[in-house]
Amino acid sequence: MLSRRKFIQQASMAAGGLLIAQSSFANFAIQKKPKVIIIGAGFAGLSAAYALKKKGIEYIILESRNRIGGRVFSHTMDEEEKLVIELGAEWVGASHERLIALTEEMGLTLENNQFDTHLIYKGKYFKDNEWDYSQAWKKKFDLLLKNYGQMSQADKVKLDKMDWWRYLVNNGCNGRDLDIRELADSTDFGETIRSVSAFAALAEYAESSPKNEMDYKIKGGNGRLAEKLAEKVGKENIKLGCTVDRIVQDKKVTVYCSNGEKFVADKLICTAPTFAVKQMKWEPALPAEMRNAMDALQYARINKNPILFKDRFWKEERFDMVTDMPVHYFYHATKNQASHKGVLISYTIGDKAAVIANQSDAYKADMIQQSLSPYFGDVKKLIEKQTNYYWGDDEISKGAYAIYGKGQWFGLQPILKKPYLHTHFAGEHLADWQGFMEGAINTGEDAAGSILS
């Protein structure tokens, strides 16, 4: 079966941008080592820098935020209890080979972060072993996943022109099965499944681990990998609070920042999300087809509302729950962290995320109480504190991660991946799956490999 990862590599090679995965540059004969500017100190930028360092290439990383990690954003909810949660990227998948290898290389520990999903549906609460899809739909869906491996390229392109909701309906998913798939699948994509390419969705489910890559988490917080990578590439090579305003490409590339600093190099790796890229003034301008593709690509509106409770009333360490209420999804964010206290993250997507993000903490506490009290009693009195991060308002990304809609996987991504003059692009939006740290790392290393080709 040709995975999306292999497809991306082959398509990029055909376009003339040779991609070398996992920092394997052994056969390159470099006449002159270039100097490289990297925009973004997220996982794509840090992994690109780490790959370049291994080959003795000079680089500088320019980061608009005042922290490293980008959309990996670990946050300590309780200093005394050392309870760390993720406001950004959460899971390491069982098939995320490069990320797993990096954590081992950096001496970090992966902990199981799998859950057993509970359900609230039409006013009823079902424990993880009390609900399931119908036998008929489970059998049909397993067949769809199996048949994915035999699909032709023409079939995949045709499938890409349909949304995931319509594909499910066309294949006999209806009623309760369809309702629950909408609830569950939209947590993966961050928007309604009516907004997602059927090919992008089917490929993800067919190629992923049994838990859909919701398998592990880095002990102490995913941000620890960003810290380790920053140490490897040299913190002196990372400029924080350096927002890129203007990029001039002639014989070299010159980058101007809003703080007045200027940087000159031979090559540029841009790992910024498309919203940020469009805010930069490019001279000469980016090609029209690339600008149009950036305008067309949407990012998921996800709101994370972590609530610290004085007691883990949900009892089960592997607790998460999908609901058809305003709080779309709950999960235990302090799994494996010893304490009588615990954090549930209230996770909402799409329109619901935008609405809930604007409400007060008191409103959110009432909403939590309304959702959970019929089944868990008075949980509001157990709330110690809460915080909130709405990725739809993030000043750099305006969303959590990219979503490829109908006709966009084969239409937009090849355009967005093309190098432009001295610039190579990277970031999770150019990966085989969106929304994962693995994809950011893969594309960062690929961009570094392209510079050395």
C-alpha cells in the first residue's frame, strides 16, 4: 500500500524538490555549505536546524513568539503537585517512528496516553464498555479500511472531491452510528466532518494505529522535546520575539524583522503556518497559485479549557468522553501524574469552540456542571482553577492545525510544498497527516534535506 508519506515524497521528487526523510544526507556532495535562515522555532523549525547542525551547516532560527515549541505548548496547572498539561499538541502515535526515535535520542520517556471512551448521547451516559457502533456498520467500516489499500490513484483523487460525512452516508452509515462518528471524528479534525476531504479522513484512519495515534505522551510534557532540541541546536541560534515582516530574495535571501533586525543567508526554511506566511511581504511576491492555496486552506478552531479539580471524581486514569452537549469532548489530561488532584480538559471544536472561548470562567464552570453533574454529582464544588486557550484566535496560526477540505489534498498540498527561489517550506500543514508533531518533524527534516540536494 502506498502511504500518504510515500506519496508526498514521490510527488515532491517529481516536482524537482528531492525530499530526504529522517535526516539521511549521507550521499550528498556539498561544494559549498550554505547559510540558512529558519522561520519558526516549533518542531518543524527545530528539527530542520538539528538536521542542518549534523551536517555542519550554519543557521539562525527566527521565532515570533517569546517561547519555543510553536503549537506544542506545555503548561503547569499546579506548581506544587507538578501537574503538566498540553494546551497544544497532545499525542505521540504508535506509528510516529521519527518522533519516537528523537525522544529516545534525547533521553526522554514516553508514557501510555491511551483512553477508554465514555459517551453522553441524547441525555444518557454510557461507560466505555456500554456502547458501540452497530455490528453492521463496524463490519462495513472495517471493509472500507481494508479496501483503501487497493484503491487506484484515480480513485483517491475522486474520493478527495467528497467530504467525509457524505462518504459515510453513501456507504450506509446513518442514524446513531452517523451521529457518533460525527462527534468522534470531528475531535480528530477540529471541525465538522462535512468540512474534511473524504480521502484525507479515510487515509488517516486506514494508516493509523488502532487508537488513531492517540497512544503516548512525553513524560513531563511534550514541550520537553522542544527544550532538548533547542539545547542541541544552540539557544544562542534562536532569536525569540523576532517577527518577520519582509523577505527579499535575489542572489541571497534577506529577512527583515519588526524589531529592526536584519538577517542575510543563502537559503530560507519557512515553517510558519499559512496565515503568518501571508502576513509577510515577499519580494518578489509569492506565486499567485501559492497565495490562492494559502487562502483556501483552513485551520481547525479548537478551544482547550483545562479544569483543575481537587479530586479525580472520574476515578479511571484512562477516562475520556465524547458528548453531544456544548462540551464536545473531555479527557483526563493528568494521566500518569501522581496526585489526588487532576485535570480534565474540556475540548471543543468549530463553531462551539469560538462561542465557548468568549465566555467567562464562571460560565464554563456552569457548563461543566451541566454536562457532568447528572452522572458524577456536584463537580463544580471540586473546581480549584481553570485556564483556556483558543487556537482560533492565535495571533500566528489562527487555528490549531490545517484541514484539507473537498478537493484540496491533491489540489492544494502539491502547490504549498513547492520551493520558491531560495525558500523551502515546512510545517504540519505539509505533512502526511495534519495536527501531529510527527508531521512537523518530518517536514522540517525534509526541508533541510532539500537544501542539501
